[in-house]
Amino acid sequence: MRDVAIIGIGCTKFGELWDRSFRDLFVEAGVSAIEDSGIQGEEIDSLYVGNMSGGRFVEQEHIGSLIADYAGLASTLNVPATRVEAACASGGLALRQAILSVASGHDNIVIAAGAEKMTDVGMDTATDALAAAADREWEGIMGATFPGLYAMIARLHMHKYGTTSEQLAAASVKNHHNGTMNPIAQFRNEITIDTVLNSNMVADPLHMFDCSPISDGSSAVVVAAADIAKKYTDTPVYVKATTQASGTISLHDRADITTLDSSVVAGQRAYKMAGMTPDDIDMVEVHDCFTIAEICAIEDLGFFKKGDGGRATEAGETAIGGRIPVNTSGGLKACGHPVGATGIKQAVELTQQLRGTAGKRQVDGAEVGMTHNVGGSGGTAVVHILSRNR
Amino acid sequence: MTVARFWRKIPHRYNLIGTHCTTCDEHYFPPRQMCPNCRRDGEIEPHKFGGKGEVVTYTIIHTAAKGYEMQAPYNLAIIKLDEGPSLTGQVVCGQEEMEIGMKVRSVFRKLGEESEKGMIYYGTKFVPE
């Protein structure tokens, strides 16, 4: 397999973008990524797009064709476009497919994009569409919601390891702080532990401020064979690992409810592929759809011992300047979570950090970073390791 | 959900009928036709569960799932059945009674409804033992 690099990035603002349509969003993100890379449309071999539920959110399927068409790549260039779906991990998986198509030698330059427009439907429809990431017949019909599933993970984590609501809230407070320094973030305001604990209970013990928001947004990256990357940019970001693992779709079928097996395995496969250990990673963008998800992720990926994630977060070990900065973008909580776009946005954030262009939220001396994108309650996990060095 | 989609799983939903792999003696609920241990070597037969189990973890849902708006807040739990498998279900009792490790048994209950004139869903919930 050939080495692959990211040579261009683009992202819309994330948020409730009432004045922007689904197609406005991905065109903006795609054009920014293409401009950032300096490639021409004729050089694009293929396009992968992560989108969880165009059918429910904007009543549109056949997303590949739509995106290729409105990105100006269909009518004359007829660029192949493939939609990739793995619930909230759709974006990470689209990136992985793009990397594999270049690594295999089949393509030289590929765009990986992600897009979701979630605010064109009411909250009840959006919640129900997201619930489709769980087992509809044996979780959803029983009354489970997504916050409800993660609440059950949180409850057991608290019971087994003494994790507290304050420790969970600390993840949200830290991510909001990081979000204040990210121009694309949905929320750019500081909050306190009390903000979280005094917000409405969604699914006990998770409050509203433990939950990521409903968002619109799109992001895109251009990936290329490493051998030609320097033709386009002085600062290619190299892909050291792309891995994926499946887990049971239902939370109740896990051997340990507080461990996402898919995260553990995708992480282990990534360390093996890159020839690295958690100590080699300078920063990580994890899938914090809920605060407890961030706590589990930093444990499952090997940065902290199982059960220590809450305490470490409260102690500031995951803040910028801490032992391992987590979610410098603001994460899903503060940057926003347009589900299909999230996995790509994580790579956009890392690329900015590894190029040294992340502004106020720059991690000093960042050389190697990891992304971690989860579908559902852990049915799919996708991990990437990116590096400044080939 | 359409009538047929709900109807075809009625034996499982109403009577807690799952499956059992006679090759490795593992029990499954929800029912599985492919044993993850034995895969194609597995011999699968229906199995009616006793309905007794223990709460592994739980939540109290305040923002309800579609169709459950009138019932919120409600208790939702992962319950490990005595025969081995775990499932997701509601526990009918006061919020303050809920605790990890509590013993429960299954009961036949109304799950929810689509609208005033829509389908009514029945199935299994749990009560403290």
C-alpha cells in the first residue's frame, strides 16, 4: 500500500444555519478544501461523502450524485462519488475509504467530505433519526434514546469507578473553553460546572450540557499519494494509520457496558499500523457525543487506565497544555455535531494543528495526532493517526 | 412502524422467546439465527426465557423517545436475564426504587402507541421482584 497525505482542508461554520441549504454547505466546504490544496477539478479521481441520514433530515438520498453535481464535478468531468454511512462515524469512514482508494494505487487524488443538515426538521424528528443508529427493534422500540444509552454507560461507570457528575461536566467545560478559540465552533462561550449541573436532565445522569447539539455543517479534505503531495503543499500531513472496528449494535450485548470494544480494537489496530503507542500521540480528537463518551474514549484508546478518565479530565490532564490535549476543536459538544461531517472535521482540526496554524488553540510542538469517530453506541469505530512526518 | 414489522416479532416481544444454540449452549435474546460463537456450526432453536433477571445499569429518561412522550419520565434499564443474555427494557416502579443489581421479573405491558387512532404496541416490561 502507498503512503497517503492530506493536502487540503475546508470546513463551514457549524451551527443552526437556517439560511444555508444542504448543498450550500458541502459546496462551501469542498471548494475551500480544493482551494487550500491548489488542485484542479480535472485532477480529482473520486469523491467519498459521509452522510448519516439525508433521507430523514432533508428527504434526499443519492447524496453522492447531488454532491458531485453541485460541486461542478458531474456534468463534464463525471467524477465518481460514493456516499458512505456508518451513523455518526460516516465522516471518518468516508475519509478511510478515500485514503484506501489512494493507498491501493487506484486513485491519486480523492476528496473526502462529510455533510449533515439537521435543523430543517423538528427536534422530535431529529432525535428519532439519530435513534436509528441504535437497534431500532430491540432498543428504540423499548423506549431507548441516544442520551438514554450513554446515560446507562455513565451510570455504570459511576457505580464501578466512582466517576462523578462534576467529572463528566469537566469535559463539557473544557470543550466549551476550546470552542471559544475555534472560529467554526457552534458554541463559543465559556461555561462552568454549575452550568452543566443546573441544565435540564435529559436522561439521568446526563444533563443537556452533557450532550452534543443538533447542528448543520460540512467539512472536506483532499487526500493524495504522498509522493506527489509536496507538489501541492509545503506542509502535507501524512496518514500513519487508518483503522476501523465493528462492535455489537446494541449496548446490552457488550461484555462490559463501560467499554466500547470497537474503540479499543480500532485503537490497537492503529497503534500497530503506525508502529506507535499512546505515548507517541501528542493530541487526540475523540467522539464526545456525550461527556461520558469522551471519558470512555480516552480510556479505551489507552491514554488513561479504565476508570481514571473522569478524574484525569477534572485534573486538567486533557486540556490544551495538559498531558494529552483532547478535543482542541471544542469537540462535538462545543464545535457542534453535524453527524456526517464530524469525522472529517476531526481530520481538519488535526491538520491545522500539525501545520501549526490552529491559532490560539495551537498545541505547542504537535507532531502526531489521532482522530476517533464512533457510530451509534459503539457499533462502529474509526481511528486515524496523522503526522507531520512521513 | 408498520403492522407487519411489529406483528412478525410478536412471539418474541410478548412471551420473551429468544433462541438457544445447542452447539455451545449459549442463549440469545433478542433472538439470533446466527450464533456468534459457532457461526455456521451452530444449531439454533427457540427458547422461552423465565423472565427473571437483574438490573446491570439504568437511566431515567426525561426527554422521551418517539411514542413515549406521555410516559416521561420513565425508567429504562439493561437487564441481565438469569439464563445469560442482556436486553434493554423499561422497569415499572418509582424512580427512587431503581438501583444497580436490583432483581426484576418480566410482565406483559402496553409499550406505547403511535397516535389516538394508530397502533398500540404491547410487549415486555419489568417490575421489581
